[in-house]
Amino acid sequence: MPQILLEPYSIYYELRGELHLPKLLFLHGFMGRGADFAAIVDALYPEFCCLTVDLPGHGRTDVLDPAGYGIGALAPALIEVLHRLDFTPCHSIGYSMGGRLALYLACCFPEAFASVLLESASPGLETEPERILRRQQDEILAVELESGDWPAFLTRWYERPLFAAIEQSRYFDEMFQRRLDNRPDRLAQALRGLGAGVQPSLWDRLPSLNVAISLIAGELDLKFVQINRRMADRLTFAHLEIVPGCGHAVRTEHPAAFIVALKVHLTSASQSSRSCHPKH
């Protein structure tokens, strides 16, 4: 089983493709795992070298110290993983929670990334009262994860309006089964350490971010459409794609559209040769 031991982590990863090819790092969302990107990786192989990881609290990655669930510890650990695998500079692709992480990494370690693509992601919550409220809400969910009925919790999670469109996807049942393989007690720790309520706001750092970024949001996901439009206005080098007929999980709901958007993004980033292009 491919794992990197890096105190306090045992990070599970999968690497597919030749290292001389353009390198893509995939970061999944809450309750996901690296395997969520399998169909996307299949579509990109063998043109690209693809790296997926299971983030702390998810899949096969183990965390030996609760402090390892925090983004301040996780971010440099992921950069070390990239260095050990000779995987820099790479293009990072992050979904939701993984998108917030990808943006944080790009802000803190810009030299490691050729470009960033964010799917249904945000720079975090802008004010401390918002973050306090989110931490309180997430703590309620964390306690429910630790003490409740896990399959019932997961069913209720995907009944939220945010995910209304994903249940219509032919990939939903497969995705749901992958979610069931997670350990809810570890997900609770991830929620406490990587939730939007504990991540520092990155809104003020967007104008100075010197890396090409593409933003993807689903047309039906009104909250994240608004967030991503605000992000595009603040970023110097950005392209915003609103995908018709999709909700929060564009990659699952309309994988063909996601792959097209990703390839356009990678082509643009490649042509710029790490020099950023103006928003369009």
C-alpha cells in the first residue's frame, strides 16, 4: 500500500503516470478520498502524471496526533510529500474542503504550484463571528458523527439542498458506498481541524496571489456561484467557469464538462509557462 510516513501522519497516496509529464495533484472534499477522482484520472491518463491523496481523517491515511488534523500542520506535510515524490511544480485541483486547502497551499507555498483549479471552493469565512458560528455548527456535527448512526448521518448529509443535484448522478451510489467506508470518529476530527471555521480567511491574500487560477462552480449552487464571482473579482489571474445544470459537485454531476474545463485550464497554464495570464 503506497504510504508516506511523516510524523504524525501515514499518508496514503496513489500515483499514476510518468513523472516527466505535467503533474496534477488532486485534493478531495469532506468525507471523500483520493479515489473520488478515479474517473477524472482515467480520462487524463496517459497524458498527465496524477497524484491523489487521502486527507487526514479520510480513507487510508492515519493521523497519530490530533494536532495533525489542523491545516497549519497538514500544509507543510503535503509540501514535503510533493518533494519526496519529486512532484513540484505541479497543478493542484481541489474540491470544496480540498479546494480551500489547495488555495491555502498556493498562498503559503506558491513555488510548488504551476497553477490551481478550484471546484466549488472558497477562501474561507471573512469575519471572526462567522468563523465562531461555523465552529459551533461543526462541533454539533462532529459530536453527531462520534455518537450517532453513521449511515443515517450520511443519508441526511446528502439530503441537504447543497447536494440536490448530485443524487441524480449515475455515480452517486458508488460515491455513497465509498463514503460509508470512512470512520466517522476520524471525520469528526477532520471537521474540527479542517473545517471552514478554523481555517484562516484568505480573502485579503487573493489580490497578491501570483499563480494562474481557474474557478469552477455549478449553476444551481447559488451560494458558491456568488462566492466564486467575488473571488474572480479579487484575483489578478483568474478564469471563472459556471457549469450549467450542476450543483455543488460538478465533477460527479457532469464529469465531461469538468474534464473539458480542466483541460482548457491546463492548456492555458502550460502555454503561459508559469507566467500568469490576465483574467478573461
